[in-house]
Amino acid sequence: MSRTPRPMSSWRRSRKPGEIALLASARHYDLPRADDRIAAGAVGDGKVGHAELAGIDGAGKTDEGGPVTIKSGPVVLDGADLSSLLTANPGGLRFSRFSWTNVAITAPDKDTPATAAGGNLYTINLGALTAGATFDGSIPLKGAMSIKGLSVQPPTAAVAGQQLKAE
């Protein structure tokens, strides 16, 4: 199925009341593919009740030309006040919950040749990253972050891979 890229300003109303969906082919903008769906609900005055990026499936190259990939499940942001971004004051960014799940990243070790036994790619996996916060106006009252299922696997031939193998 072929998809025609749409400009980032291609908005349509979602089937759910109060939700706006942004449809775009991220490849047109040289960005990772975002499963062509970003949804945001309860949007107004720089505040977003719920925003969700369905997933990421992207690939690129390092400055040296090595392959980099990133794939993930949903990225979710709840209770966000992004109005400070409109005034170039990112320090005022607030949210109640953020989550990013099923992240898989591969990137080359620049000091290990691609032709080395086992290749030269680091593999990073993250089961889930969640963060939550409670604010009183602009004052943070409580914050928590959780990282689950994190693994970093260096290439076998890399220095880090050799050190792990020796232990």
C-alpha cells in the first residue's frame, strides 16, 4: 500500500470527541516513521490532556556512515502543559505521566570494523520507561521514574564486548 506524504499541517478530526489526529508520513520529513499516527486530546492553551505517538520505526546513518535503527512501541504523554515551549522557556514544561515502551536501538561502535566477527553494532533494549510528576502550579511536589528491562549488548569484537567475555 502506497502512502502519499502530507504536510505536517494536515489535521483531521478523530472519531473520538475532543481528540485531534495528525497524519503525516515522517519519511517525507527525514524523520523516523511514526506509524503515521500522532493523536492528542483535550488540547488548548498549550495544554494537552493526552498525547500518543503510536510507535517509531526509523533508520539512519552515523556521521561515519554506519547504520542506526530505532524501533519502539507507543510514546505517551498525559497531563502536559507545553505552554512554556511557546515562550521559549522549556524549564516550565510540566506533565503528569510519560511512558515509552518496547524500545530497540542499534548503533555501530566506531572503533570496531563492521567486518569484525559478530559485527560492530551495539544493541540497546528498553522494556519501559515511565515517569510521573505532581505539580502545584509551577512547583514540582513529587516525581518518580522507572526503567524496566534495560539491556545494552556491545559487539562481541568491541573492547567492551571482550571485557564482558573475559569476566
